Amino acid sequence: MTGFTLVNILGGLLIVTSTVVVLARTAKKSALLYMLQSFVLVLLLLSLGFATESSELFLWSASAFVTKVVLVPGILLYTIKKLGESQEVVNETSPARSVAIIAIEVLVCFAAVKQVDLYTAAEVKPALAISLAHFFIGLTCIISQRNIVKQIFGYCLMENGSHVTLALLAPHAPELVEIGIATDAIFAVLVMALVVRRIFRKTNSLDANNLMELKG
């Protein structure tokens, strides 16, 4: 098995983990599954680093482990604990329909990537298609979830997709670029978590449908 083959296999695992993040019945389960997906992303970065002989990607994988496997899930799990959110969440879209939508998004991205003719992407087109699909999967998560905590995971999935896309197209980019992206993600998740806590204190609800009316 070549290094690029392993990268594409790990890309396939990213789709599996992102799908279960969307379908998870509680926000806590989504946080734990997102942690698992981020660990798969770290393994993908390591595999890509060995395949491309990029020392930068080894540093990327280390910082991604700290930020995506530890810090971001930790912030979300702490927020969920403070909110006391343990009940099942309600999805606007049925699980079967969500899976079908994700499958269509992946197929469209595979068709789009076939037209890409870049030297850096020649061996990793399946993984590149999957990384692009994460933007749409993130949107699907945001649209299909009524629980506002779970909607945050839509942003997290989109951010993971951008992370992988950058690594695949520019494996020798300075590690400082990755740190900038990861830092933005941490602050964004932290701000969203604080906003969710304020909303819950005011409304005692995490259901987005209960937040549709403005009150004077």
C-alpha cells in the first residue's frame, strides 16, 4: 500500500465520521465523534507527510492534535456539561434523507475534482473530493439540526474540510498557516459556545425553532 493510497482511505473514514457526527442523537455524542474524526484527520496529515516527504505536515499534525482532538472538543463538552444537555436532539431532516444528501454531495464533489489538473492533487483526488464535500456536509449539519449546539459542529466539519484541502494542495506550506487556521477555529468555537450559553440562560431552550421570534 502506497502512502497516497492510505491518505485516500483515511479520507473515506472522514466521510464516515462526519456522517455519524451529523446523525448523532445527542450533542455529547457528536462532540465525541468529532474528536474521533479529528484524530483521523491527524492520521491523514501524518500519512500525507510521509508520502510527500513534507516535514511541515508533521508539525501540522501535532498542532491539529492539540487544537482539534483536545481543545475544540473540550470546549464543546464543557459547554454541553454546563447546559445539562443530555436529551435526544430533533433533526429537521430524517437520518435516511441526511445520508442521501451527503452521498449526493460527495458524488458531485468527485465529479468536480475529476476536472482538476494539478500536480499536487494527482494522487489524492478521492481525498480532495472528500475534503471539498465537507463544506457541504457542514452546511447540511447546520440546516438539518434544530439543536443550536449541534449546529456548531457544522462549522467544525467545514473547518476540517478546509484544513484537509489546504494540506492536499499545498503540503509544503509553512506550518504557521495551519496554526492561523486552527487558532481562528478555536476562537470561533469559543465565541459560539459563549453565545449558546447566553441564549440558553435567556430562553432555557436549545431548539432553534424556539428562537425564531424577536421579543421586544
